[in-house]
Amino acid sequence: MKSTALTKTHEELGAKMVPFAGYLMPVSYDGVTIEHETVRKALGVFDVSHMGEFLIEGPKALALIQKVSSNDAAKLEVGMAQYSCLPNETGGIVDDLIIYRVKEELYLLVVNASNIDKDWDHISKYNEEIGATMRNISESYSLLAIQGPKAVEAMQSLTSVDLSAIKFYTFVVSDFADIPNVIISATGYTGSGGFEIYCKNEEVKQIWDKVLESGADYGIKPIGLAARDTLRLEMGYCLYGNDIDDTTSPLEAGLGWITKFAKEDFVNKENLAEQKKEGVSRKLVAFELNERGIPRQGYPILDKEENEIGRVTSGTMSPSLGKGIGLGYIPKDYSEIGSEILIKIRKNAIPATVVKLPFYKSK
């Protein structure tokens, strides 16, 4: 079991630690609901240092990224980030990721912790012909997510950069918490605004401490991975391994917006283009329960006659909405907004309605 540079810090703070993607990670401190509401109303800080980071550099860097990713990285200027995915050769998804253009010929790819080795091997396979320089820096870098509506105000004293000027999916490399050359990125997976901070392992404890100190008057709390999951699900963001995987098409998953067919060849482009032309037979939909209950991953999704038509991929009791919400793949015929379906929870078939994402809308 791997540790992050802050594992002992989390243990000292009384976090409940669990194995996650090969790492010992904090799942909660004060409880999921409290932590969730802290991020929605104020701000919290997550240690997500288990995520993987690859550097792709040199004159062939863009060519490699364009080949392996679905989005159009040619549109990235220095200081911009982009959500994308790595299609596989059989119609599914190797991983979803964020691509940062750090310099003209230097890109940072941030991948899911459970897929670091798989992603590296997949990208390396295509790099044999292209010849970009690749470096896996996952083991030496840490990542903090400072999320919530008070993030800009609370963190401004820690940097010389105007945080309010960093727009969504852009970033700067600057000083933060007395550490030079830190990536401050206006990204995150909560839907409540904030920043992600990339730094070296030996720098993260100082940054963590100063973040908590600077945010103290704004109600900051350390937040675990359980609340990160409820926050991302309220936004309808896909979780790799649940909602997308090697068998799910980006078009089925509602990720057509990051699948750019206008660019030159990328992995499995031809088959995905054919799928777009013909239309998908199933779609990832969002649903809300109409009665009390908590949908969980793997629960059957039924039609009105109680025939099984799919399975829940992600589900929870939404702390913000006070009702059960979830995602799941069902046949296209049942996927229209407003469609009535049933979720099998133990012996009961609970009525649910297909809804438009996101579940949570900030006021």
C-alpha cells in the first residue's frame, strides 16, 4: 500500500484511512455530509496526491497527445487546460484525464491513480513511432484541491497572483505559500469552484499547513474522498471504473463534447465516427428517486414492467438535494429527460425520473 507525502498528517488529524487505488487515503474526517456541505458553502482542502502525472515534451509532444486523446489539444495555448479521454482500440475508454499546456513543447497529463501504469503503457505504445519525450513524475509530485466558493478570498494572501483572474480550466505557474514555481490551476471535480495545486512532495506539507492557516477564518476543513465522490456525482461528472471504463464508449457516456472528429487521426476515430453516424443504442443517464431510498452501484434499473434494462454505475443520497441520485446506462429508448424508470433496492422497485445534469445547481 502506497502512501502520499501527507499520510501521517491525515492520521494525526484523525482521518479514517482506507485503501484506494493502491494508496492509503483519507476517506473522511468529520463525516461525509459535514464535509460535503463545507465545500458547497465555504471551502475545503483535499489531498489527491494519488493522481498520476506524466510530462510529454519536445517537438513531437503535441503529435503524440493528438494521437492518443479524443479532444483537440491543438487548441490549447500555454496556460490552458483541457478535459479529455484516451480511447482504446475496441470502442471503450482507457482513462479520462486533464491535459495542461505548460510551455510551447511541454504538456502535463493528469491521470487517475488506478490507471497510472495502464495509461503509461498505452501512451508509450503509440509513442514508439512518434518519438516524444515522456516522463512519469507521479511518485514525486503531490496534488491538493482547494475547493469551495470562498477559495479565492481565503487563498489570495498566499500568492502574488490575482487568483480571481485565473479562469476556469486555465492555470499559472507562480509562487504559493512561499513555494516558487507551483501550478495553480482553476480546475477541480466538485462544481463549487476553487483551485488545484501541483507541487513537489517535499513542498506539500508546508503548503497544506499554510492553506489551513489561511483558510481558518473562512471555515476551511480537510475533506476526504467520500465527500469528493458525492460532490462530483451531484455535478454528474464521470468516475473512471464506475461510469466509464474499457467497455464504455465516450459517445454512450455523454462525452461526445470531448470527442473531436474534425482533428486528424486519433485512436479508434473511424469506429467512433461510425458510431456517431449510426447513433448509440444505450446512454448514460442521470436519475433522481421519487421516493426515499439510496441507489448504489450495481443496483438493477428496471422499466415500468420491472424488466431489467440496466445497472446503476454511481449512486448516493445527495447531501445538497436530500434525495437519492444516480447514473446508469440504459437503452436509448428510455433515456429521454422525464422518462420514468425503477431502481431495484433490495426487494423494492423504487420509482425514479431521468433528469438533466447537473443534479446540483449553484445559486
